[in-house]
Amino acid sequence: MEAHLAKRDFLHADAGEADREPVQDTYRGPRHDGEYKRLRAQHDMIKNVMNGKLVLAPVDLSKPDLAVLDSATADGYWLQDLATITEPTATLVGADIAPQHFLRQSELSANIALITHNIFDPWPMQYHNKFDLVHQRFVLPVCSEEKSVDVIQKLFACVKPGGWIMLHDADFNTIEEGPSHGAMERLRDVLRRSWNMIGFTLSPGPKIFNWFKELDIEDVHEEILHIRVGAAATNRTQGEAAIVVLLAALEGIQMNMGSMPGYFFPEAEFSRLKQDLEDELESVGNSYYTHVVWGRKSASLDF
């Protein structure tokens, strides 16, 4: 036990060292409280679709010396949920470039440390080969394909030999189309064009598997989740939660880009699209897919 506590304290202490230099917030999406409420709703929705699971990689979450890194942790909500199913002696580290939105330490389990870090920067050397699980979810849309591979490679450096990396991202190109899905098609087109304007990509999910292979990550597996929205969902609560997530995504685009000079989508059109989208999803519904991909670092590597 003493050896494990020393390891945990070491990681927490190093988090402070890593946090001394200011980190530039390069995220160009929304940074308001509503966005973080959306992220929590999205977390609960995805957990439901994953049958209550947070981790699909075969990681022993009961290990007393478990070490987990959650990249782009937002406010730390995913880690706090993970803390309820892992041992109190586990080391849980979350990193994000907007520490002003972190949950207060009093709201977090004692074994959670939140640090400031930009996904495009190298991770502190003391984090290399330290974690049984490195996790990141719904982040790669902010990257080009080349940047995505670089981000994954940097993350993979933090996985200990024999440990796992698990990434989760969406494929919004897979929405249902046709005459009864006009508002959803408009949402997709607004998101795609808006994100392209700021260098984002709409659907990195289907590419993660091959990116893992390119980086020689072992034992790569993929599970594709079907997100049913509104009337298309068999579970009403699940369907309503998915509507909330999509409406909040539209609101985020409006708040961040709607008033930009020369922006292609008139400000007045947002309210109309929001109402049309809500009505359509409640009456007809829609769906899209997300991709969960996990892989292992060879246990035989010599560091």
C-alpha cells in the first residue's frame, strides 16, 4: 500500500509541475456553462448506450494501483464517474486546456487530479509509460487528419507497457436522410461548414481504427454504437437526451460563430432551424453512429 500511495502522490505532484507554465487555449468551440451541461448530458447518454459501461477496453478496474489518464476531460465528470467503480487507491488524472471549468476539488474524489494541458503539446515526461488506461472522447473533430495521428501518438506515449488506449468519436455523416429528415440534414450541413471554417472535421470516428494500426498499436478492437435520437429511440429518456445534445450543439455554433461578419448562416435562421429540428426529432427521430476503438501497448517493450 505504501508503495502505491507513493506512486499516486508522485503523479499528483508532477501534475502541479506540469501546470506551472500557461497553456494556450486553442479550442475554438464554445466555452460557456451551457456547453459543459451539454457534455454532461452527452456523457449520460453515451453511458446508457454502452449499457452502463465507461470502459470497453479489457482493463482491470479493480486494481488497487490502477492509473488512468483522461485527456480533454472538460470539467472532470467522466473521471468522477469512473471513481465510483474503481478503488479509492487508484490514480485518476484528467487534463484539459480550460481549467476554469474544472469541478472544485471538494466535488471530486480525493484520488482525482486535474491538470492543464493542450492535446497538441507533448505530455510531461513523467507521464510517459505510466497509465493502465488512456482515454479520450469526442475530441478529434478539432484536429486535421495529420494532427489527429500526432495527438494519438502523443497520447499513446503515456500508456504503460501492457496498458490500453481507448478513443471514442462520432460519425455524423451517417445520419438518416430523406424528405422527413430535412432539419437534421440542415443541422449536419451547418455543423460541417461551420467546423470546416475553423479547421474542425465532422466525422473522425471511422478513421480511428486505421490510425491505431498505422501507429502499430496492438490488439485493436472497435465497437460501433448506434445513437438513436428522439422518436427513433426505443427508450424515451435516451431519445430525449439525444435531442438535448444535438440542440445544444446547434446553440454552441450559434453562440460561437453566428455573429461573425460574413458567416454563411444568417443569425435569424438559427431559431427556425432549432424549432424545426426539435419538432422533427420528436415526431420522426433520427440516428447516427459513434466509434469506440481501443488497443494495447506491447508488454514486451523495453524502456
